[in-house]
Amino acid sequence: MKNAVIVAIAVILGFAVIAMIRGNVKPAPTPAVFAEGTSLDDAIAQSKESGKPVYAVVTATWCGPCQRLKSTTLVDPQVESWIKDHTIPVYLDADKNREEAGRLGVTGIPATFILKDGQITASTVGYADANHYLAFLKGSTGG
């Protein structure tokens, strides 16, 4: 019984910490590279027609590293230009697009996926600066 009480208190404290963190994160605007609002299914269909891979990023408004990725790396001119020129970009909010995030097998955020022929060929989780992110993208797509 004593262990159950300790576990219950730990769970409650954990949720309290998450709530505090969520309240302190200021959402960054969605980067312009995602302006078309392409859905995952539409991007996969476009990919099959064009041969370009799908580039999907999954974030959440309450996620600090996600907001940092959006406000720095994804608005870097070189990263943005490369994404526009070489991929079909898709932006997914993990809370609003749970089904799609689940289909991608999201285990942590921010998460980045490269898909070819509808299949995930590369992925990474977490924040990366523009140079490292661009290196990942180029290495994952052969470009």
C-alpha cells in the first residue's frame, strides 16, 4: 500500500511538472516552408508522381525543443530553400494530427521523417541546429 501511495504521488507530481512546462512555452509560428498545408496523404501521392521524397516534421505547441526548431533551424534560409527544392514538406502538430503521427511511429518530438514511396527511409528525433539538420536532410535523401 505504501508503494502505491508513493507511485500515485510521483504520477501527480509528474503531471504537475508537465502542466507547468506547457504553460511556459511560447509557440513559434509555423515556418513558411509549410505554407501550403499539405497533408501527409496528399504529400505521399505527390511524391509518387514527382519522385521527390516527403519531408515530414512533427511538433507540438507545448514542446520547447519543437519551438526552438521552428524559430531557428526551419527558418534558416539554406534549410528552407533546400526543403522547398528537394522535398514535399508536411507539418504535423502531434496533438492535432494524432493519427498521422501514430502512422509515422512518433516516439518523441520534434520528429523528422523522410518518406519515399510512402515508406519511412530516415528519421531523427530532437532539436538540431541548421548545419546538422541540413546534413541530415541531404544524407537522408541522397541530395
